[in-house]
Amino acid sequence: MDNSVKLKAGGQFPEMEATLLDGTAVTLGKPRAGATWQAVFVYRGKHCPLCTKYLNELETYQQAFSEAGVDVLAVSADAKHQLEQHLEKLDISFPIAYGLTEAQMQTLGLYISIPRSEQETDHNFAEPGLFIVNEHGNLHVVDISNNPFVRPELGALTRGLAWIRDPNNHYPIRGTLDY
């Protein structure tokens, strides 16, 4: 029996929180001041060198996201001490949260992996996922992967979001056909 969940494009993004390094709770999908949309990037954790590279690359696109009115938040299942260690390799300005639970990963329909060894990490973790939540709290864009090698190309993503957000384009949420 298949217990996997697939979030419905155009549907409400599920209400969930993670924790920022200063201990405050952050609600995933709720943009910060100045933005009306939020991009929630789920990454594997500090053990993943591809995640480190992607998060640092994401920083270079902050202006493009901002111009499109899209706030950025990254989150993983890492513990606080793992995020603290990871920040030593990151040069980012966007918020990054920790403590995503396995139940939250399942709610988001993410692929979940078991660590290959204790040297990799000490907990099950989500494979990469991206959720773009619009001003109504609805899922506008979703991208999930079952491995670290497949993630949205950030230039194409930011250009696409700018195009979607342009009111002259009247671009609807895609993938909403039920069958």
C-alpha cells in the first residue's frame, strides 16, 4: 500500500513550524515583511556538500527573489548543533531553520532517506524539496526530488517566478487537473 502524500497544486500549504537558530519558531510558507510569497527550500542537512553548495548559490539569487516579491526560507531535519556547524560553511542572509520532523516531511510528501552511516548523520532526513507558497497560502510551485543531484536551477526559477508574478501574464497555477 502506498502511504505517500502528494500536495495538491493550488491547495492550501500545510500549517507547520520549524525553529530558527535563536530559538524562535518560524511558520513555513508565511513570508516575512515586504514579500507576499515564500519559497521554502527543504535541504538534506549539513552532511550534504551539494546542499552547502546550493544554499550558498541561493544567496546569490536573493535580489532576484526579492524583486519578484518572494521571501526565502531554508529548513532541514538537522538539530540545532548541526545547523550551527553547517553555518560555518555557509555565507547566507536568508533565514535557515532546523528540526523538521519526519511527520512534517511526510505531510509535505518529501522523499525520506535513512543515513548510510553514523558518520553521515544521526537521523532520517528529507531529500530536497521546494515549495513556493503564494499570497493566499496556496501551493503555487512544487518540486521534490529523491536525491541530492536534482534541484531547480536557480536562474530559471527566479526568471520563471518573475514571469508568473507579472500580472500582465495571467499565468495560472499549473498541474491542478484531478484524475
